[in-house]
Amino acid sequence: LNRRLAAFGTTIFAEMSALAAATGAINLGQGFPDTDGPEEIREAAVRALRDGRGNQYPPGPGVPELRTAIAAHQQRRYGLTYDPDTEVLVTAGATEAIAASLLALVEPGDEVVALEPYYDSYAACIAMAGGRRVPVTLRPHDGAFRLDLDELRAAVTDRTRLLLINTPHNPTGTVLTREELAAIAELAVERDLLVVTDEVYEHLVFDDAVHVPIATLPGMRERTVTISSAGKTWSYTGWKVGWVTASPALVTAVRTAKQFLTYVSSGPFQYAIAEALNLPEDYFTALREDLRAKRDLLATGLEKAGFAVFRPAGTYFVTADIRPLGESDGFAFCRSLPERAGVVAIPNAVFYDHREEGAPFVRFAFCKRQETLREAAERLAGLR
Ligand code: PMP
Ligand code: GLN
């Protein structure tokens, strides 16, 4: 393993899912739904396979049907206009979009400012690109993890190439407010920075939270690479359909890297996700409502079990503080949890450079059946 990757072992998600499999514990670690998405979308994939649509290499940027549907979605929801031919790129999940964006846009030695805790692939991809990550820590404030805008400003130097943001935010569930995003945008314009924004949880927002794509803010469309994924919104994480929307110059750059990572993404699923993007609004409302109920079920269960809970405004993760249980080391806690309670969770510290900041926090996924969440809550209640 080369020096750039030497610090990266097996991802925590694979490690914790293996632990769940080995111990038979309920897996609230890795974020994947235990129920598949809409049947009609699965049928659309089957039809594409049968009809021979996408069984041979699809076009490099993605099939036109999907690119058109992505552009229409950005227009309909956010009033953002993207040309499907020059400003949309289909990728193998958001993971490839992140990798291709960083490999395409970061020069060796460039600094990339990222919100901490950060999704694990950011660190590895910044390293593969030869960049240096500069984390800005989100800290608990009034029941949510919030960004300190002064710290963000202070993190930008002459070497900063881009800001890598994520909203709704994994693992904290924070949804950046319009005001926070406006401050980030202002900084990007002032310091002439690119912004790569991971918005895979764009549809998973609850209560009065609103997802604002930073590309909608003044001066941002031309400097922003927006990333999303079908995995989260339609509960087909195994299909690995993701995408990028950006200006022609930025899409061309990302596509140049993507060509040599996967060349193209799997064909038949692209046709199915084109149909998924065009589902009526009720689909998205029902998805949110279902997850909100699950969030409340798990969050209440965790509170009863003695955790201090950060009830998330978005995503399907809830972060909890273990200190009220008399614990302080999330790693040790998560390693012993299968044996003590028959549940698997993720120690948030893996998403931090400043590990001590993340030490007392653990993440539980609630994209699971209600009976599974109830059973997990009951098991966790036995911890006290
Ligand atoms: N970004 C974030 C913040 C995520 O949580 C995930 C989750 N899996 C991804 C990217 C990767 O998405 P995909 O499965 O589409 O590659
Ligand atoms: N994004 C998912 C999570 O945060 C996992 C994806 C993966 O395993 N790479 O749990």
C-alpha cells in the first residue's frame, strides 16, 4: 500500500457489518435500508434488462433519459437549470462522484477544507489526490452539531483549493441552514474557491428543516459541483447510481477522471432511476414521513436507554452521546455493544481527525423496520 493510503484500513462500515454478522447483533451501523425501494422501479430495471437497454456500455456521461430526468429534478425542486448534455454526469454512486471530483480538481499539496466529522471516503479521496485535508469541527450547540463560521474562515489559506461540504450531514444529521450556506458561499466567492457539495440525503429532511443546495446561492452555480445518489432516495444502495451537476467546465473535469475510474456506470439501473426521479411528489413525502416516524422511535428509545440524543433534522442517522451512561470511549463502547446489548453502532470518532472531539459520540442508523428498531431499543434499555 502506498504512503497516500497507508493510514486507511478497512472501512468502518464493512468492519461493523462483519461484527453484526458474526455476533447476530441488530445492525444499526452501516446505513442501508432493510426494505427495498418501490417495486415499480425494480420492475423498470427488469424491463430495461429484458429489453436490452443498457446491457452494453452506455454513453460515458450516462444515458440521456437519466441525464434529462436529473436536470428536470434540479429545475423542478430547486429552480436550478442544467443542460443534460453538458452539465450532468452519471457516476457509480456518489462514492465515485466524490472520488472523481477530488481527483479532477485537487492538485498535489492543495488544501481541502471539510466539515468534521466527515464521511470516510472524503479523507481517502483527498489523500489519493495528494491533497491535504483541513477539518473544521461541527460542535454540539442547542441539541445539534453546528458549524462555527469563524473557524471555517480561519481554516481557509492561500493553499485552499476547495470546500467540501455535506448537507444533510452524515453522521450528525445536521441540515445546514440557508444562513450558514450563505456564509460559506460568501467565503467561497471572496476567496475564489470551488465547492464540492455532497447532497445524497437531499430528500431526507424532517419537521421544518429545508434542504438548500448551495448552488442556488448567488455566485455559486459556476463554482459548485453538486453530488447526489439514488441509493438513499429510492432505497437501492446496491445499484450504485449517482450523479454530478455542475458547469460544463467542471463536469468535463470530473468526467475526465471518471472515464478512467469506471469508464461508465451500470446501464439498466440508469433507466430505472430515470423513472424514479419522475415519481410523483407523494413518493418523496411518504419516504420522509416513514423515516421521521422511525427517527422518533429510535431517538426516544435511545433517550429511555440513557443516551443524550441529537435528534437529526435530516439523513437516516442519529448521533448519541454515551457520557450519560458513564462511558466516554465510543470505540470501546461500539466494540462491546454486540455482546452487551446485541446491537451494532458506529463510533463517530472514525470520522474525525481530532478524535477526542468525536470520542463520546456514536451513530445509529434508523432506516430499518419499526419492529427491528423497537427490538434494538429494548435491548439498549438493558444497558443501564
Ligand atoms: N456520501 C455520503 C454522505 C454518504 O452517507 C454516502 C453513503 N453511503 C455516500 C456519499 C455514498 O453514496 P453511494 O452509495 O451512492 O456511493
Ligand atoms: N453511507 C453509508 C453509511 O454512512 C455506508 C456506505 C458504505 O458502506 N460505504 O453508513
